[in-house]
Amino acid sequence: MSDEKRPASRASVAITSAGGDESALRHAGRTLLLHLHGAQRALKLYPLENATTQRALDDLQQSATAVLEAEQELEIRVMGEFLFVNSLRLRLELDNYAAFSAVLGVFREFGIGALRVDEGIARREWQLLLSLFVGQTGKVPAGGQSKFDDLRARLEAGGAQHLVLEPEQEGQDFVEDAEAAKQAAKRTYSQGVAVTKEVMTGARMGRAVSVKKMKRAVQAIVDQVLSNETSIMGLTTIRDYDEYTFTHSVNVCIFSVAIGKKLGLQKKALYDLGLAALLHDIGKARVPLEVLNKKGGLDEEEWKVMQAHPWLGVLTLFGLKGYGEVPYRSVIVAAEHHMKTDLTGYPRVIRPREQGTFSRLVSVADGYDAATTRRSYQTVPIAPDKVLKEMWENPRRGYDRVMVKALINLLGIYPVGTCVVLDTFEVGVVAGANPDPTFINRPLVRLALDPHGGVLLPPGQLVDLAEQDGTGQYKRTIVKVTTPDRYGLTVGDYFV
Amino acid sequence: MTEPRDSGPRATTAVRIPAGPPPDGPDGAPLPMHPQVVEELLRTLVKALRAIQMYLPNNPIYQRAVETTRAAFGPVWDGVTQLPLTVQESSLVWEGQTVFAGDGKGSDNVAWLLYKDGIRNLLLRPGVEDEELVPMLEVLNKARALSGDAEDDLLTLLWEQDFQFLQYQFVEVLQEGAVPVAASAGTPGLVASAPAEDLEAQRDARQQAVREEAEEEVQRSGVVKLEDFDSTLYFLDENEVAYIKERIDHEYSQDLRANAMAILYDLFETQVDQAVRGEILDILESFPPYLMAAGDLRAVAEMLREAKVLVLRARNLEGEQRDRLERFSAVLSEPAVVQEMLQALEEAAAPPPEADLAELFRELQGTALEPVLAALPRITRPGIREMLERVVTRLADSYPAEVHRILGSPESDALTGAVALAGRLKMQSAVAGLGQSLQHPDPGIRLASAQALGAIASPGAQQALEKALGDDDREVRLFAVRVLGERGYRGALKAVEAMVLGKGAETADLTERQAFFEAYARIAGAQAVAPLVEILNAGGGLFKKKASPETRACAAMALARLKAPEARAALNGAANDKEVVVRNAVARALREAAP
């Protein structure tokens, strides 16, 4: 049996210590996390003797002691995208996501898998640990020592006996897990596309749809986003995998759920959102195929037909066979996903109302994926960073600005799939935002071309642009966003 | 491998554990506990599943089954720290030992129940028996009852519960037609600016392109700097977090159905294509039963209102579609539909909000009147009753013909209600109908009709009421004579006089007799003095007409109403009558007649 503390697919793990109260621990864990982040930030911004810093350290000491008193143990562990306190997975919520990201980031920076805090911990020990976090971030230890070993040695030298570090999991198991996660993401993606295809074809032919399959597909996407966001997000860069409408629906579902996660939505809400996103274009099932798949530009009449798809989606969803209750939330999102926040756009609104929150969110995900994709009637996709810039800066687009900000927050300056030229004359494909949010311009990149123009076959070589050489200089820096076509690269291949 | 548990006390149940050490597991090492412990747990779990299926949560058997199962986990956690089970078609296996064997592929076989939806491994952890046991049993129970084409299966149900101490692994049995995700077929790195077959040239072309791009960019703007970016973009500030919270609350507090329906109404207005409108009408027409079943009466009312709006606002509306819109309200007002609605209302454990009900009934047409009137006496909830009374008032005001029709329907369950309603509303136009219902075989309805006519009090109503003076039922007669007498209705003189002066006066009971005498005095006025004096004095004697003392007492009281000198003189004359009943009546009459 696998390690009992490792999160597995389709089931989350949370184990309280015997007799412990889960909600109390969750609350205490959350408080501890916030205080840890608060103290680290204070040390970064103010001198040690500053009252704010002192108070933040007091808070941290107090919250750690509270957990130790209640649980007789305290361990903060990072696994994948999750943080555990005494084996209880902490929920990412709106009011803790910044702290969450920062703590995850610092653990990754130093290669820490777990931090055990023993009874008798002193405030001075926290101060030492956090000062090291602040002072050593971005620095390369001398003598080829790993950052983890360097940190541990400094802690020991400073007399921090009650703080015990464990390195992050590495080695074959990790690689196998990563590969298994990638395979799971691919299965989820292809399942999503197959289900979308079945639903849309069913709608086109007037056949009943399998709601169960749809639920399973969306639930699987939610699970993937929660446990393995990078892999599933990478798959959204695949083009020409199947008809655009199907892959686009799945991509919008993935982006929407990922933004929803970023915004702190709970699992059930992520499902509601994901389902609505997956069905947002179902009206295209009633657009004639010769218009839908037409190569080149559409004439005015064809655009009119195309622009009918939101309301055609409404009619389709109201009449969807196989559904007990009409999926009203999906109806609303299908109707509103091409509307602007002021309700202009299409279709025309007569009865006064507000654009739904999920419609705003799906609209942002839809706009991003559509613009970055080569469609039959849009032969040149726009670079992801340019799309984000346009969505953010052009108010005439009518997107909800906070939702766009959440998308940018999710994707980073260089969204997944962006093709970049590095100062080393290498070319790569952005594989994910840097786990450390302070490195927003230094994503993880899969190298596709070496400095001599040699091809690194997919999946390429994964590098972290935050990596530094012995002199403290970054090893690689992006100098330009480029088009993959120029180098004969197919971005999606680097994620498959 | 299952981890053995070190120590620690646990609640236990009596499990028959064989003597001797546990058998060896698949790896040759002894198992951490006897498989019988797990068998016992699963047996208990299956029993609990049956109890959950048969009893409600407040039933002691249900509760006992849950407690027993909870306790059965104790011995397991004494032996291991987690319990992994392999799911096979008809059995569950722990460490190579079959610990549950089910029978066949029925929903009673827990192993099959898990297996058929794809579950292949289960992992139970300490804690599952606390908060998650009942939800787990309920999910299994719900899954047992699901049909093949249901919207859920065991996996979707388990997912929704988000169990923390129960993990499962499954195979995707529903995945059909999924094309594996694969890399593209093209050659990576093939550039157009060099011959495809010349690998060296290809590499050089790529290298040159990269250098050009990189150098051009470096010369132009240097490398990307963090300062070039608005770092606030990457974090939501407090206001934005609050905004998101508010938006999410808004998403989950909105009336989804109403908003979705509003979109349909908008579409009907904006899309002039008749086929599209026809489709929307099909949807709308199919909706009311679902809405009513869901108790969303407000949405039904909204539909009726919107149908009227659409008739007014939709451009180029075809006659047939206009008719369909206009029929919405008529269809929902059909007696059978309203009856159904009211029955649901009576039977509902928690009725819909009164405001919603009022909204719906406000939109109904006259045909709804009869079923509402018929149901009203059965409605016990005061608020709803009052609301329905307001509804019938509105309907009767707007559709008086419907009231007339009911009054003319002796078999209608709503007849009593309609009679009372006509009286309450003083419906002049209902007099003829009330005249009809005054002939009804049921004396209760006749009395109600008389009362209604009395309330209406128009000459026509009084004329109709006159017929009630000869009714077979005393109450009806009594009510009619009192009303007609009080109003001094001359039209009734003949009938009243016939009763007073005829033999009827002696056969009626005292109350009725008195009512008729008083009515006679009021209606006939001075003309009644002489006949009444004659009756008062008809105490007997040679050649004299004889009346009973009670009748003479009634005459005395009637004379008191007339306040005429002759009447007073007659009363004075009878003041010492030998009959005590007469004497008392006369004394009272004199007091009342005193100026």
C-alpha cells in the first residue's frame, strides 16, 4: 500500500491525531500558516527590533505553542501543491492563499519537504529560521552544498534544536509519481474531450446525453486541478488534438476550475463551475458544420449564425434529454459568456439583471483560450502574454477586471505554453509559473532548442529560470516571447 | 502491506477470534491480526446497510446498527493502522484473504456494488467510523437504488462526499471513445528557411533565427526586468478579495431558475424567427408541472405574467403563438390543475411561502374559482386560508358568471362556498342563482342561500327570499321571516299573514311563532292592530275564538312593536289575563311600548 500520508487521486487525505479535533486543528493550522507568513514578511520589510516584527514573531510563537499543546506534535509538510499540518491538509481559501503560496514557495526554494517543530521551541529559533529564509533566498551556497543542507547546517550552528527539517521527496518514486500524474492528467483530458464530443454530438442529433459521464469528466478535471494543476494546464496547449470546439470546451473548463481554485472556491463550487464551463459552447452543436468548420474568415451572415451559439446553447440545455433538472447554472453561463460586464455583447438582454459570477469567470477563460488557439476561422493564434495584456488593458473587451487579474495570477507573466527565447540562445516552452510567487518573471521552462539550434525532443529539459550559478547570477533569463512556428515547434508536444 | 498497530486502547465488540497466531500474509509474514476481525466488521457493515435501507435515522434499529458498526472498527484499529481492501466481483479481499463473499451480481452484494462502478481498491482509515460512517452507508445505499441511466453512480456520489478517511481507486469503466493524448506527428524543429532533409542547415537556420531574435530584443529593450511589470497584478488586494467573496455569494444566492427563465423570455422577444419562438413556447409549456412539483409557484406566476408581457411586446407575433401565450393562464386555471395544486398544498409538510402562492393565484382565471371554493373549508393554515379568500373574492369580482354557473350546479362541491361568497360580496347579479340554490335539497345550502339573499337585501333578493318562508326547514323559515320582517318587506305580507292568522300559528314552536308575529306587525303596521288584538283577546269564552296562551303572548309582543294607541289599549285590557304566559308577555310589551 502506498504511503498513507500521500494524497491520492479521487480522495483527499486528512488524518487528525488520535482524539484531535479536525476543525480545531484546521483552524490552528491556518492561523499558524498566516503567522508564519506574516513574520517572514515582517522580517523582510522591517528591522528585527521593529515592533511589527516583534509582534509577528510573538504571534508565530504563540500559534505554534497552541498547536503543540493541543496535539503534542507539530509538523508542516509540503506534498505536491498541498500543505499539511500534522497530516491534515489545509484548505486554500481566499484569505490565506497568499500565505499559502509564500510558504509553499519558501519550502520549495530550500528543498524542504517537512518542518518539524518540537516542544520547547523558542521564539529565538523562529527568528533564526525566518531570517535565514529571508537572507538566503536567491543565494547559492558555497562549496556546491544544496540549499537544504546549507539551511540545516546554519540552523544547527545557530542552536535551533527544536526545528527539524526533512528534505523534499526526490528520486525514482518522485519521477514515477510525476509520470503517473502526467498520465492521469492525459486520461482526464482525453476523457473530457470524449465526453464533450459525445454530448455535443448527442445534442446535434437530438439524442439523450449521459449526465453521469459528464459529471465524472468534470469531477476528474476538478481533481486534477486540485492535485496536479501543472500537468492538466499544460495539456491545454495541445492543438489539433480533436475538433477545436471539443478541446476548447475542455480547456475552458480547466482554466475556469483553475481560476476558481485560485479564488478559493470549494470543491463543490468548482464542480458547478466546471460543468457550466464544459457546456458553455454547447450551442455550437446547432451551428451548421459548414460554418463551424469553415476555413478562413466568416462573412457577415455566417458571423450572425456563429453569434447565435450562446442562445442556441440556452435552448439546447433546456431541451437536453437525459437531464432530470435543467442545468440552470449552465444555461446562464451559456447565455452570458459572450456578454460584457455591462451586459452589452450578445445575445441582447432586455430584462434587467447582473452578469453571473461564473459567466464572468468562464468568459475570461473562454476569451483567453480562444485567442491563443488556432481556429478554423482564426489562422494565427495570438501569443498568450499579448492576450493577457489585451484582456487587462482594453476595457472595451468588457471583462471583469478582477477575474482577469485572477487569470494573470494563475498563468503568470508568461503563461503555460508560451514559447520563449532565452539569453543563452536557447528556446523553450513555459511549463508553469514559478512556485515561488516572487519569481513571477522566471517561470519553469521546457527547453526545446539548445544554444546551437539543436532540437531537444519533447518533453525537452525542464529548467527553473530562478536557478542561479555560483556567482549569484541567474543561469537563464527570458529575452523574448516568440512564435513556436518560427522554430517548427508544436507546443503541445512538450506536455504530452 | 497493512501497518500493524503498536498499542492503545479501543472500544471493542465481541468477535470470535480463533486461538493461535494469525495466518501468514501474501509476503509470508504473519498477518497483523486474524482475518475474522475484518470479516466481522464487514458483516456488521452489511447489516447496517440493510438497516439504513429499511429504517429512518431516528429509528432505534437504525441507530443501533450504526453504533454496532462503529464499535466493530475498534478491534480492527487494535490490529492495524489502516485497512486496505481489494474489490473483486463478488468478494472483498484483505491481505490475500477473502473477508467478504457476496452472492451474485445484485445490489445486495456490496462487493459487486463497488466493483460494477469501477472501484477496485478501498482504504479505510481510523476516523472513518466517526463522522464518515453514516454518509458512507447512505452513499452505498443510494447507489444500490440507482438505475443504469441515472445521473449518478457510486463514484459521483462518493466524490461529492469528499471523504477524508475513506480512499478508493477505480478503473474508468465509462470511458468510451476517448482518443489517447499523443504528440503531433510532425518533426520537431523543422523550419521552412532550410531544406528539410539537410539537418545541418536546419540547425544553423534555427540558431541564426534565435540569435537574431535575442540580439534584436536585447538591443531594443534589454532583458526583462521585474520592475517592468505591475507586480500588484499578481495578487488580489483586500478589496478584490472582498469583491470576489461578494460575487461568489451572489452566484449562490441568485434564483437560478428565475434567471434562466428570464433569458428565455428575452430570447422570445428578440428572436423573431417563428421556429425559435415555437421551440421556446414548447419549453415554457412543458415547465409548469416541474415548477409546481418543485414548489416554485412564484416562477409559475412569473411565467403567467411574462406570457402577458410577451403578447404585448414581442414583434411580429403570429396568431397561433399569441394564442399559445394567452392560453397559459387558462390552462393553469383549469379546475383539474388547480385541484392538483391545492391538494399538494394541503398535503405539503411545509407549504410554499404565502407570498409565492398569492403571486400565482393572482394570475389565475375564473375557472380556478370552483376548485378553490371547494378546497377552502379544508384549508386549516390561517395565512393560506385568508389568502385564498382574497383570491376567491378577486375571481368572483372579475368573473361573476363563474359564480352564477356554480350556483346553478347543485352537484358542485363549491356550491356552499359560492353561496356564501355571493352573500359576502352582496352580488346583486347572483340573486337568480341563489334563488335556485334556495331550492337545493340540502337545508344547509338553503339556509346559506337565504342568508346570502338577506345580505344582498335588494328587492329582488327579498323577493327570492320570500319563497323561504314556506321552506320545510324551520331554520330557513325563521331566518327568512326575521330578515323580511326587519326590512318591512311588503311583498311578504300575504305569506306572513297567512301564517299568523292561519293554523300555522298554533303548530310552529314559540320562537318561530313569535318571529312571524313580529314580522307581521312590522310589515303590516297599523293594518295588523285589529287582527292582533283579536288574537290577544281570544282567550276563550262563549262563541269566542280561542287561541293558545303562547299565541296570544306572541300577539301581545307584536302589538308592542306597533306603538299605536289601540294596541296599547288592548294590552292594558289584557294586563290581568288569567293566563300567566299572557300576563307576563303583556307586561313586557307594555314596558317596551311605553313612550
